[in-house]
Amino acid sequence: MFPEQTQQDDIEIADIRKLTQLIKDKYGYDFKDYAMSSFKRRIKRVIEIYKFKSVDALIQRLDTQPSFFEEFVSEITVNVTEMFRDPTFWKALRDQIIPSILLNHNKISIWHAGCSSGEEVFSMNILLSEMGILDKAKIIATDIDTSIIEKAKKGAINIKNMEVNIKNYQRFGGVASLDKYYKEVDNIAYINRELVDSVSWRKHDLVQGPVFSKFDLILCRNVMIYFNQTLQNNVLYKLHESLFKYGYLAIGSKESLIWCDIANKFIVVNNEEKIYKKIKD
């Protein structure tokens, strides 16, 4: 006998189009330019978790239960992160990028685009605190997922995840011990409130949301790998628009600006860490 084949083993392109159209029409979110293989995997995961018999059943739930949509967004967006992920990147920010910005400015404005559960933001605030300039920083952190922003605002991290965070911090060369910046209660590490409350946490859709400010430094790391080339191009236009001239953009280690339409408006500052500087409006 052959093993039973479930409906979600093969999702047709027509099903994906039907799903993304419903989401766009009903909720105003546009997922059609997400990388297809990644998006399919996440749809399969939703179908398995909620035991839907088909994509049509998922569409039906989304159409009839708006409250389910936030759960759906949480499941299909990527929320895997660490504090001080890629420690050499954080060294470059501390030793090279932030001092360069402060040569000509008394203050620094930073946008974490796609901030997930906040570990990157907490890392930045620890770095700024150790440089003695946290009070000079305006920090905005955004994500498409409302529930993950609410989680970030609590500054709560499962204590079992702190081991890798501590190792990253040590490799980064922090001046203290990471446990100086959190309190453990019932196996949860609560980040010190001044590191959380100094941030403006906002819901924002990188795909369709507006350009809402100008920044000296934008971090959009490991977000665009889930978009197709068209969408990456559109998002990079938006990030370029959101930077002051001579501002810096940091993207993920597997991402690049080389191929995009506005590549000539940036120069590479640190190729290893994927940090770029805007040189043209």
C-alpha cells in the first residue's frame, strides 16, 4: 500500500494566488512577491498546525474569521533571532559605523526594520549604553506582526535562549556581563526596562507601508531573503528613501545590494558584514 498523501503535500500555484488575493483584498497585506518556496513551506506549516484539510479550508477561515488573521501572520513570518547575532557585525557597528555617524552629529536615529521579538534591538541598546550614548539615540523598531511587537515590548526571553546570547555577547567583546542587563524570574529573562522603554515600537508593513522618517542607520537583516527579486527591489527603494544622505544600511549576511536598481546610490563600507553607505539621493 502507498502511504496516504495529504492535501498539503503539494500546494498548487493557483491555490497560493487565491490565498494571497483574499489576504490583499480583505486585509490589505500583499504576500504575492514573497519567495515562493519559503511561502509554500509556511503555508504547509499553518495547514498542519491547524489541521486544515486544504488551502481552501484555510482561505475559508481567513475569510470568515478576521481574528484568525493575526495568528496566521505570526505563523508565516519568521521570528527566529538572537542577541548579538553575528558578533563581528556588532563590533563593526561599535568600532566603525556609529563613531562615523557621531563625527558629524550629536544624536543618532536608528530604524530596526523587521525587528521580530526584539533581540536585535536590545543588543543595539546595550551597545549604545556601553558607548555612553543611549540618551543620544532615537530608536524605532517595526514589524508586520502585532503579536511579536507586543512580545518585544515585554522584553521577555526564555532563559534557555540566553546561553547563546551570552556567548554572542562575549564574542562581541561587551564591557560587562550580559546578566547585568536582565533579571531572571521563573525561567524568563526580563531585559532591563530602560533598554525596552527607550524604543518606539510600531507595526509597519515593509511591503506596503509608507516611508515615515529619515534615519542615520537602518538595520534590515535577514528579512529580504524571504522576498522575491521584485519585492526586494521595492523594499530597497523604500529603505534608500528612509536614509539621510551618507546614512548606513545593514542587511543580512546572505543578502546583497549589488544586483538591485539603486546599487549605484550606495557604496560598500564593510563587505563582510554587508554594511552600505548611501551616497546619492
